[in-house]
Amino acid sequence: MVSKAEINAMKKALKLAILGGGSTFPNPMVGAVILDRDGNHAGDGFHRECGAPHAEVIAIASAGDAASGGTMVVTLEPCCHHGRTGPCTDAIISAGIKRVVIAMTDPDPRVNGEGIKQLESAGIEVETDLLAASVRELNRVYLHYIETGRSWVTLKIALSLDGRTAAADGSSRWISCEQSRRRVQRMRASVGAVLTGAGTVRADDPELTVRLPDSRPWSQPARVVVSSTGDFGDSWKIFRNPGRVIIAVPEGVGARLTEYKDLPGVEVWEFPADSGSRSISLVSLLKRTAAEGLGEILCEAGSDLSTRLLRDELVDSVSIFTAPMILGSEGRPAFELLGIDSIEKAIRLDNVSSSRSGSDFLTEGSIVYRAD
Ligand SMILES: NC(=O)c1ccc[n+]([C@@H]2O[C@H](COP(=O)([O-])OP(=O)(O)OC[C@H]3O[C@@H](n4cnc5c(N)ncnc54)[C@H](OP(=O)(O)O)[C@@H]3O)[C@@H](O)[C@H]2O)c1
């Protein structure tokens, strides 16, 4: 049974957790609040970034002596292993906390219920599942990484009303309105990397950076370009702008990319080609991006790469801008063949939201893949 004060404390802990933004990956975003023995707020904290102290430790320090005999309300099961910092369970036990209220257990195999067991063995009362759905949504990138080892992929597309992403000649600037394009820049600032295919680089010469009019120091995502040939030809903006750029190619192709390898910030990643083709395994790419700390990826590609990602069930959510224009069936489709031959095989969205974005509509949702 949880008290009103504990529910309010969990709401506060959730708000604090959000302050960790995208900087905690591969760790989760966590917030913690301490209530003293009379149920009054005594301290709080959140996990600011990977390698920094955990929320629980900061909250205990901020509560001081008031933590003893009090309650900790925390968004995720406290860790019980030695990672970059010491176990939070030890800190909670030493602080004399008598009760811990947790939103959800941590599926990290090093924790996964063990943190709760350690607290209970020390005589601490533990309550779980308070506001768990909200915490799950907040930490979807982390939970996906623990489950799959991959980065979370959001596919962003600008479509005409009749579902086309470019005119017959390949021109697609601009389908979406200025307000939507600014929104995309903010999306880029919130992810670890932007992913595209060589086809889009050749057609549009995009920068894929954050360029917003205000003076805030927006964080720039890494830019990842996939190519089977490594044929880029001319001097594309994506390789010339400052920042981290990753060119992902099949093994053997990297040797030909000396011109790019020497540019500041440019890395060439080679992967074995899928059997019988020159395509790299996109699963391997997304495992490598996750291992390099790029938890969330915004894919801004043409139909070829977007289709491959969907076919391999690697798209986790979509952000689709629909603009009030018609391009006809001579325009380029958003996707190529997906093997959907009847309506029950359609790929559907869950948790859908729809909003106006200037003259466009933005539909967002998580992808639901069929089990069979
Ligand atoms: N409206 C929109 O939201 C939007 C967004 C982006 C692009 N576009 C439009 O889309 C068009 C370009 O479409 P597209 O389908 O050609 O471009 P794309 O999907 O961005 O790029 C396709 C290329 O990516 C590489 N590639 C994809 N998967 C790969 C894999 N598994 N392994 C290795 N390489 C891989 C290949 O490069 P190689 O050729 O080097 O083998 C392939 O030709 C342009 O007209 C552009 O304006 C529209």
C-alpha cells in the first residue's frame, strides 16, 4: 500500500529523471526522492549522465541525517553491482532507510530483482509497480537496449498526401513546411545519431545537423551514412561539416575511402556483407551504434534504406509528416515491397499521437510487428 505522499514523490522523481535527457545512455534515466520518517520531503536527486553518481546516492546526500528511518521513492530498482559507481543498495542500507518504493524492476541482468532482494534481506520494506507504465515509456531506449542490444530507431519521413517522398526526378525539397523542418531539427538535437543512405546523400546533399535560430548550445547528433559501394564522388556537406560522421560499408570497401577517412570526425566502420549481396547487416550496425553510446537514432533516408529497416523489423517508432500536396504515382513511394499482400499483414502503430505542425500533420507511434 502506497501513501499519497509517496505517489506525489514518485511523480516528482519522474520529473527529475527526465532532466537526465539523452545523456545517461547506456544507463537509464532515474530520479529519486527521500521522505523523512514523517513523510515530508527531505531530499532528491537524478542521474545526470553516464558515469556520474546515481540518483539514489545524490538523494541520500541531499537528505543528510533525515534519510535515516525515512522512505526512498525511486523510478527504477536500485543497482546492486559494482559498475562505474558503487552499489546503490549499500548506500540505501547504510543510510538507515526503512522503506523503498520503486516504479519498476531493472531488467539489466546484473540487477533484475537482485537489488530488491538485497534491500529486503537487510530488513527494508519494498513496494514496486508505482507509475511503472510512465517510467517504462520514459526509459524505452534503455529497455530496448537491454532487451536487444540495439539502438532505438525512429523513422522520420515527409510525405505528400498521396504517400510520396519525392517527385519523379528525385527532388524532395521541400515537402514539409518550415515549422515541421524546425521540429525535425529539435528531434535531431535529442538523439545520438541521424542515419541515412548513400542515395539520399547523392540526391539531396543534406547536412543533417541542428541549425536552429536561438543561441542555445544544441547538441549535434553523429551522422551515419550507409553505403554498399562507398561511391560518393563529390564533396558532400555531410562529410565536410564539423562533428562525428560514420560511414558504414561492407568489408573491403573502407580501403577505398581514404579521401574521407582523413577528414576530421569521419570514421569508417566495416561490416561483413550479407551473403549473396553487398548489403551490410543493419542489425550489426545498430548493435555497434548502441555499443558506442548512440542510444537513439533518427533515420532520415529514402525508400531503399527505410524499407530494409522495416523488413528487418528494426524500426521502433515513426514520425511521419504529411504535407498538403499531391505528387501522383510517378512520385517516389515511401517504401518498396514489404511482402504485405493482405490487410491483416499491415504493419500497424501503437501509442499513436497526431498533431498539427504548421500546414502539415505529424503522426507518431511505435511500430507493432506481427508475431508470425
Ligand atoms: N521525403 C523524405 O522524407 C525523404 C527523406 C530522405 C530522402 N528522400 C528522397 O529519397 C530519394 C533517395 O532514395 P534512396 O532509396 O535512393 O535513398 P536511401 O535509402 O537514403 O539510400 C539508399 C542507398 O543506401 C545504401 N544502403 C541501404 N541499405 C544498405 C545496406 N544494408 N548495406 C549497404 N548499403 C545500404 C545503398 O548505397 P549504395 O548505392 O552506395 O550501395 C543504397 O543505394 C531522394 O529522392 C531523396 O530526396 C526523401
